[in-house]
Amino acid sequence: MPGLPPLSDEQRRQALVKAAEARRARADVKEELKSESLDLSGLFDRADEDPIIARTKVVSVLESLPRVGKVKARRAMEEIGISKNRHLRGLGSRQRAALLARFG
């Protein structure tokens, strides 16, 4: 693939381990949301401190909330004005407040 930097086998292995850790951290957060041991305001606080959590997509976070499915999550995002590809880091203060008002 042109444009990609050449990586040694060790660098590639380290990148794979780092990616797996990031996926596990995001999956853990979504599981905490499902079990209601974490709420949205706590998640936003975590996202401000942890860059891995900040890269979680908003739609997957909303779908992880109890009693919120794909349709309700996407409809809420559309009504609030949040792009379907938005990550937690990219939310503005008004968007966060609107999400907290609706799902908090």
C-alpha cells in the first residue's frame, strides 16, 4: 500500500497490541453503561481525561444505554444535530448538555 510507512515486525506487533487494548477499554466502558454502573456525565468526565475513551463513537455509546436502541439513538442524534460519525471528543458543550437532558 503506497503512503504507509514501512513497519518492522516488532512495530506492527506493538501496534496490534495497542489497538487491542483500545478496543477492550471501549468495550469495558460500553459494558459499564449497559449495566448502569456508569452514567453519561461520568462518561463525559472520563472522555475528557482518557484519549482512548474520547475516540468512542457517540452512536455506539447511546446504543449501549439501557432502553436505547439503534433507532432511538440515531433519531436523538439527528434531532440534536450530531453527525453519525462523531466521537465523544468532538461533542460541543451544548450537544453534551442536550444528550444529558435526554438520556442523563
